[in-house]
Amino acid sequence: MTLDQVAKLVGGELVGDGSVPIFGIAPLDEAGEGDLSFADTRHGELVRTTKASALILPAELKDEFPGPKVISPNPYLSFQRAMLLFYGQHTELPRGIHRTAVVGKGVVLGERVSIGPYAVVEEGCEIGDGVYIGAGCYVGPRCRIGPGSRLYPHVVLYPDVELGREVVVHSGTVIGADGFGFAFDGREYHKIPQVGRVVIEDGVEIGAQVAIDRATLGCTLVGKGTKIDNLVQVAHNVKIGPHTVIAGQVGISGSTKVGAYVQVGGQAGFKDHIEVGEGAKVAARSGVTKSVPPGTQVSGYPARPHRRQLRIEAVLSKLPELMRLVMEQQERIARLEEILGKGEQDVEEAEDDR
């Protein structure tokens, strides 16, 4: 399609020749003639050197690229819309129920359900319209999967897991395994039965190799529209609010509550039984040991208000210099004490002579 058509469909302002033909989308450093690409303020140098036919840009980079462009107040969102225009919402998935799939008694299947090779759906499950269950998946007894949801190969749902509409679960993820609960009698640990469940609300996307544990009692909850990256651990009875984003290798301990629209950086860790307020931001590799108020930004270990942590890091970077200064002052003090000591001794000797 032409760049003019693209601009109208992605919600941007066309600057330059709108008749330029666009055949696809490519990264800035790989784009060539006929390609559209995307950039923000992180890509200044690449914007000037790219060979793309056109770019989607924020207004502040407007003069950096001489060719035709689409100026957007939210370039990343416009880029997402352009991707959908050219490549569609989903990759093509196999259809139908494979002859090697095992479907238990009393399973309710909606229309256009797809179940891949060697997948198992246990008795009492409800599978909504248009659900895709990939090869080698296991769906335990009494699970419910909402319409349009997708389980990529080798996903495991333990019994009584509930997925809402349009939920995406990537390969290797386990939802509903037992929470980590043991009582100690002074000699050995005794397992506390984990009899709760897991509820994943509509529009959630869960990355590969994620573990979401079932509740001890009640439910572990992941709110509507939340996005979870690969290799994340969500412990028993955790509650995650709507539209929160959690980057890779995060660990959330039991009974922690994470509010709506929270942003969590990679490798952050959360103590149990704390609350993270709505709209809070937790920087990568933070150790969150106390509750975080709504709308605040924290970083470091233990996690502190971000500005304070930056000041601490600035001081830490000067520790070698400060240590050298302290040692120099210690030496000066020692010399002064020695001089003062000799002076006092001379005074005492003079008094003795008199």
C-alpha cells in the first residue's frame, strides 16, 4: 500500500511524498527500498543512516530523516498497527483435532477448536470457540479455557485452572502447580495441601517457561490484559492487577498484591505479603522488601525511591576516592598526634628541670 494509506490507518501525520509504495516492515539497520521502519529517541544515529523508504517517528526526530515519514504522538503504537496491517494478528496455526490427541469424558468443545498431536484434555474441561491447544499440551481435569485462547506446544495446566478469552500461553509454561508451602516441626517439613486454583483473566499473555502456582486456599489471580515475559515465577495466592507488565526472570513471593498498570523490570524480586500500588514502577533487579505506594518508582536493593537510589549509587561510585581521602586524613591525624605528643613531653621535661 502507499505511505499515505499507511499514515491514515496507523493514526499519524504524513510528511513528504505519500505515494511511496510500502511492501513490508523492517528494522532500521536492515531496511531497504520499499520498507517502512520505526524509530524513537533511542535510535538517533540509525535514523540518519537507514535506507528505509519511510519511517514512523516522534515529532522530535522529524528533521533527522530526510525522506517521507509518518509523525506520531505514540510511534510504538503506530508501529504495532502497521505490523497488524502487513502481517495480521496471529501466525497461522494448525486446525482440527489430531488423531493422536486424547480428549476425556465430559469435555465440552466449542466450535473451531484445534488440539494438536499428543495433547491431552482431561475430563470435565470446557474449551471455548476457536481455542488452539498445541502439540504435547496437558490440560488437567475441570479446566476452563475461554474463546480464542492459544496454548502453544508443551503448556501444562494443572486441574481447575481457568483462562479467560484471548489468553496466550507460550511453550513450557506451567500454570497451577502446587504453591511452596511447608510447615516445620523442628526436624522436618510437612507439606501444606494446596487446594486453591488459578484464574487468568481476558487478554493476558504469558511468556515461555513461566510458573504460576495455585493458591493454598482461594485463587492466584492474573488480571485482565496483563503481559508476563519469559521465566517469571508467580507464587501461591499472588494477585496481579489489570494491564500490568512484568519483564523476564521476575520472582513474586506468595500472597503479594501487585496493582493495575504496574511496570516491573527484569530480575526484580518481591517479598511475600506486600502490596505494590497502582501505576508503580519497579526497576530491573530491584529487591522489593516493603510495600510500594501507588504511582511511585523504586529501584535498588533494598528497593528505595528511585531518585534516592540514584544518589546512593553516585556516592558508591566515588567510594575508592573517598576511601583514599579517609586514609590520607588518618595519616595526617596520626602525624599531628605524634607532634602534639612530643610537644607535651617537652613541656613536662621543662617543668621537671625547673
